[in-house]
Amino acid sequence: MPKSILILILIPFSVLTGLALRDHGVWGIIEPHFKSYGAGQVFADLCIALTLMLVQIWRDAKQTGRNFWLWLAVTLATGSFGPLLYLLTRREQPDKIAA
């Protein structure tokens, strides 16, 4: 994925997160997801999507020699910032030419 697209996603998402943290705090962001089944479904969906992304990060980190455990910790602590930053800091591997 082009880094410019990742930056275009990361910047407004960072602003939105900063505003949410300023106005509601960490618990204020998480707590509404436990008030209804609909909100709980959105939270479960986020957890599933991040888990699937972490599987891909694990595979990629193993191939590229990166530390998966760092990105697991970043993702668990910051949610979608982990995968976004992982992709933003990833070096593209040259395509292997078949002999």
C-alpha cells in the first residue's frame, strides 16, 4: 500500500482519536461499547479485524525479520494505530525473480 495513502488515513484518524481522548478519556471511548448489543457488535468487529491483521503482521514480520511482539503490544495498546504504523514503517521487499 502506498505510504501516502497510509498517511492520509493516519493523520485524520490521529486527530479524531486526540479529540475523543480530550473530550472523553480512554474509558469514555471504550465504555459505550458495553451499553448495547449494537455497540458491542462494533467492538467485537474491531477485535476480529485487528486479530486478522495481527495474523498478517506476524507472518510478514517473520518473513522480514521484524519484531512481531513489539507490534502486538502497540496494537493492543493503541488499536488500529499498530497496524497503520507497521505498514507505514514497513520496507518493501524486492520481488524474487524466479529462476
